[in-house]
Amino acid sequence: MSGKLLDFKAAGFTFVLFLILLLLPPFIPRFFVYILGLIYVTSLLAMSLNLLVGHGGMYQFHHAVFYGVGAYAVALILTKTSLPAWVAFIGGPILAALTGLIIGWFCVRLTRLYFGMLQISLCSLIWAIVYRWYKFTGGDDGIHGIPMPRFLSSLNSSYYFILIVLALSFFLLYLILKSPFGSTLQAIRDNPQRCEAVGINVRRHQLRAIVIGTFFAGIAGVLFVVLERSVFPDLLFWVLSLEIFIMCLLGGWFTFAGPMLGAAITVALRTFVGKYTEYWTLILGVLLILLIFFLPEGVMGYFLGVFKSRGKGMAERRNP
Amino acid sequence: MGFLPNIGPAEFLSQLLVGFSRAMILFTVCAGLSFVLGVLRVPNIAHGSLYMIGAFVTFSLSKSFGGSSGFWFALLLAPLVVAGISLVAERGLFRHLYQREHLMLLLFTFALALILGDLVKIFWGAEYRSVPAPDILKGSISILGASFPRYNLFLIFIGLLVAVALWLFVNRTKIGKISRAAAVDRDMVALLGINVSRVFAGAFVIGCCLAGLGGALVAPTVSITLGMDHTLIIEAFLIVTIGGLGNMWGALVGSLIFGVTQSLGVLIFPQFAIVFPFAAVVIVLLLRPKGLLKSVW
């Protein structure tokens, strides 16, 4: 991600794509509008994880919990209190980031697999509480029929809202990665010892990245509620966390937009293969194994490697 | 104990024993997971799926053998079936990936878990299945006034047997010693002229075999269904972590903590019983982030 701040070709392409997607809803069936919305929500989630795993090199195994915390925060504020909707929409990501701060504060003391294991156990505790606290969170039934403010009453308006928030988040994440902070984060991923030696506070940078990543996961959770109007404990289950990992892998760890592509592939696969067979996870599993064997840098990473640098530097980044 | 109403010593004791027997199933599975983690350094997510396959195979075998003795055949054969599956997976796919990063290996085992989960769905369907316990283990006996199912006593016995057998295997046999050495320094072991790839295959199969045994043991006590792999594997990972990654005795300690806090949690606060073990894990990890016992990593 080094080099000039804005690649004009890529920026132009992104902007045109954004405009096309913005104009799309009147021309396509409702179902596709919904699926596209789901793809946007999931891709924001995948990008927030990739900030931590792909660019930060941290084993954030249980990222879905922050998505769930954001979603549940909105759902609970909207159903249990009479606060205005914007409080809920801002409160969701903030609560997710706060949870991320608390959990991350413990985790950054450790590295690699120990980091991941502590992360899983702390997050599983949150899952278990949400799953069981029937009176407050609805337990395994979840909460359904969450009231939305009037400007989000139709599917199309939700679509626009989600797309615009996604575009803003996309832009913000890009700026964060291009900032000195982003470069430092990637340097920590590649060589934590050397970073420490030149006077970088590794833990503090990692913790900051976790707070940012979980904040964006919380935004994705809010958008999920906007789209679905319901929450359920599977949003915080570890299987979803690993699915996000797969999306990042599918798209490419070391690319910026790769996780979006991975999320799009996964959601599309689940929707369209799921129509023909109930065994879509079998197909996902086989695809994943093929990917690990033949295309470890992901679809986007592969094409970027072919078209741009002919894989230069890719190999070094793959094996830190 | 004013805040714990209606709990007599008999209930406490029987619940404690239920916790122990649950811990023994967990230990059987986690010892395998821990062994694989220690020797191959792979957090094997497919371990839970193999446990589920063990349970389903036990169901099919004990049904086709029929009668009271069917379960005993199943108990012997199910781990072998699971071992066969894991051998194919290891030699066919897994061994080509040992040089990769942990994250890739983790995702590979997750892919394997997805595939195995759907294969179970294809073979056995989504219905709930149950396996009857053999006649000799039916009913319950009373210990100090507490009524206690015989099958659970059998589980505790088997768990102790597995612990002793594993101890003998790891400490008293040559292949056990080699695999312990490979866990510490695989390059050095390879330099001594030992085929490390084969040691890895053996360790993987033994670990997975224990998952199958755990699945067979749990079969008569629960309803066997899809999704039992998902709940188990997360528990197993946490147990292995609090015990110390790759430490078999850690797996025993972790299983006891997990099983007992859960069963006593039922007495205190039934609705939140599953929260207790997770809370216990968090407390242990905050005090000792690298686990209670020494990790082999």
C-alpha cells in the first residue's frame, strides 16, 4: 500500500462503480437489491477484519462478536428505549469499539496463536451471555421487527443508506491505511521486533488498530440491522468469524479491496448455490481448499500480481 | 450458603459427578486436539467434525449390530473409522501444507470441517439420533445418598484409562518420545534421520482417533445431531488453551475446570449454566495468559 496517495485510474474506477451501484435499484428486482445490500454489509465487515489480520498481522479470530455487538446495541436501543435513531446508529459502533478496546487491551500483551486464543475465549463469553440472557437480548430467538426511522422505511432507501455509509467507510479505511499510522501498522506486521527496536510502541499501535477495526465492524452491524431489521446470536458465533476470514482469503489478504470481492463471492455463492443444493458449504469448502493450494494470495491478489507488479514483493509479504 | 437455596449435599455430589463424567469426554477429545497441536502445531478445527462423525458412526454401527453388544463393537470400530478418514485427509492433502503459515493451516482445517459437516448431512441427514446405552450400563446406583447413572461412572473410568494409556504412550514408547521431540524441534529430529512426515501422520491419526472415541463415548448421553461439532470445537479450543497449548495434562486440568464449572453452574443459575465455563476460562487466561501448565510451544 505504499507509494502515491491516490491512484487516479483506481479512484476513477471506484467512483464510476459507486455511481452505477447508486443508480441500480430502480432497474433490478427487489431480491437483487437485498442481496447487494447484504454484500455491502458483509464486505465492510470483511474489510474491518482485514485491517487487523491482513494489514496488522494480528490473529483476530473472533471478529464477528463486534459485528454482533454493534447490531445488538442498535436493536436494544431502538426497541427498549425511546432514544432517537441516530443515537442508536452512533451508539452501535461506539459500543463495539469499546468492547474491542477492553478485549484488545488484554490481547495485545500476547502474540500470534495465544493472542487468538485469548481473543476467542473473551469473545465467546460475550456470545454465551447474549445467547442465554433471554430477558434482555431475547436469547437464541433474537430480536425481530426492529422499528426503523421513516427515511429508512423502504428497501431502496435502506440500500442507498448502506451504500453511502459503505463508501464513506471505504474512503476512511483507505485514508487510515495510507496514513503514517497505516504504514507503521504494516511495518509491525512484517517485523515487530525491529519496530520495537526503532522506538515504535507496538502494543499501542495494535490496540489502536483493534479499536478502529472493531468500530467499523460495529458500523457493519448497524447496517445489518438496517437491512434485516432483526438480530440473532448467530451473528456472534465463531463460525461467522471464520467465514469472514475466508472472505479475506478469497479476495486476498494484502490487497485493500480484496475482502470486498471475497465477501461478494461468498454471499453470492451462498445465495445462488444455496438455491440449487443445501450442501453449499461443501462447495465452499472445496473451493477454499483449491484456493489454499493454488491461489494463496486470493483472487484479487492474483490479478493484481499478474497485471501490475508481476508478483514482485508479493512473495516477501506472504512469508513475513 | 444463603444464596444457594434448595441444594442439598446429595444434589451437589451427583452434579459434581456429572461434571466429572462430562469432563472425561471433553478430556478424551481435547487430549487428541492437544496432541495434534503440540506435534504438528496445527489448531485442527476439523477435530470437532471428526468427533461428530464418531458419534454418527457409533449410531449406525450399534444399530446394525443390534442388541446390547452393538454399542461395544461401535465403541471399538468408530475410532478406527475416524482414524481412517483422518489418515486419508493427512496423506492426501494436509502434508503438502506443513510449510505454510498457521493461518492457512487453520483455514484449511476449517475448509475440511465444512466439507465433513456436509458429508455427515448427506449420509445421515439432519434428524436427531440417539444411541441406547448397553444394558449393563443402564440404570443408576446410589453413592452416599446421591443417585448416579452407571454410564457416567463408566465414562469416568474410561477417561482415567485414556489418561493412563496416553501417559504410557508418550513417555514409555519410542514413537511417543519421537513425537514429543518433534514437537520441540522438528528440524533436529529430521536431522537424526527420522522420517518426520510419517511421525506427523501418526500423531495426527492418533489425535483424530481420540476425537472419534470421544464421539463414540458421548453418543448414548446426548442426542446426536448436526452442529454438535460447532459447540464442541470451541469448548475444546478453550480447554486446550487454558491447559497450555499442546500439554496433555493441561487438557485434563482444563476439561475438569470446564466440565465441573458447567455442571455446578446448573445448580446455581440454570439459565446461565453455559456462561460459567466461559467465565472460568477468561479468569484463568487473565491470570495466566499462556495456560495453567507449561506449553510445549
